[in-house]
Amino acid sequence: MLTLLGPFRASERFPPNITVARTAAPASSSAEQVRGSIRTQSEAQGGKGVDALPDREIDGEAAIGVTYSRSGPGAELTQRTYAVVHGRQLYTIASTTALKSAVDGEKVLETVLDTWRWAR
């Protein structure tokens, strides 16, 4: 797992971050099964209002995503998570920010996903 922390703003009480996790990909899962699994995990973390994000590509691979809000340490948070299978690995890429910085977090995540390149 890799976590990148953004600048901490005392007024938000939570540092924005992007987390990338890699696990073995399920043997046979449709995009909707992966989305359902992410939805279940998000709800288990206290996620409220879990909604699907538009499907997209990450360096040529199909990716699915969800967005939701949750309570964090001293702040209401918003999280956007995309999952993509590359090779035999499932990559989960998530952005978590204070709710009042959600637009900034969305822009940063989109930049990361737009510039993502798989090692060849």
C-alpha cells in the first residue's frame, strides 16, 4: 500500500491523501461484482451515500469507481475510489479529503488517474 499525504490545513483537521492498494485480482469478477465489493467495503468503513462514479480508463484498462462520505477524525470526509485490474492484480486508488475540499480532491485524483502509466 502506498499513501501520499497532501498539505495539512488546520481548518480542515484532516490531511488530504491518495492511497493505492494492490491485491490479487479475483479469478472471475465482472465490473459490477468489483463495484459491489468496493461498495460493501465502503459501507463497512462507515460510508454514507455510496454512489457509482462514471466508468473510465486508467492507462487503457477499464476502471470502475464509487464515491461516498464518512466521518473522520474531527472532520466530515469524502472519498472517491477507483478499482482497476491490470495483469493479475486489482489496484484500488482512493482519494480522501475533508468534505469542504472535495472539489480539490477530485481534481487531484483525476490528474493522478489521467497521468497513470503501467510499468512496461
